[in-house]
Amino acid sequence: MIGTAGLVRGSSKKQRVAKKSLRELQAQTRLQREALKQQAEASAPPPPSAPTGPPAGWYPSPQQQGATQWWDGVRWTEHFKPAG
């Protein structure tokens, strides 16, 4: 067995206890952060849904006066017909 001839001292009991306490506190902090993150994700409001417009159908055209234009529920199409 090779010794250190007293030149290197091992950690004291006080140091070992302090290191153990630090590790325990770090583990508790990590668990608390994870719990808070999960709680925040669970209580977050749902993302906003896409705005809804009028249903698909023939409507007075915003482009050609006196005509109707097909609205597909999202956008105007290239389909026109005379109003009436």
C-alpha cells in the first residue's frame, strides 16, 4: 500500500456532509423546476384557433359590382356569376 506520508489529507467529515447536503439541494431544486415546468405547461391556454369566417357560398363580389363571387370559406375564388 502506498501512502501519502501525511502530505495529502482526506476530506473532513464536515466537507463530506456539506457536499452531500449540496447534492441533495441541487436534486430538490431540479425536481421543483421540473414540477413547475409541467404545471405551467398543463395550465397554459390552448393556442388560438384559426379565425372563422362566413361559410362557403355565393356572396356579392368585392371585385365586380353587380356580380356574385364564390367564397370557399377561406378566400375568394376566381368564380363569378351575375347577381340575380
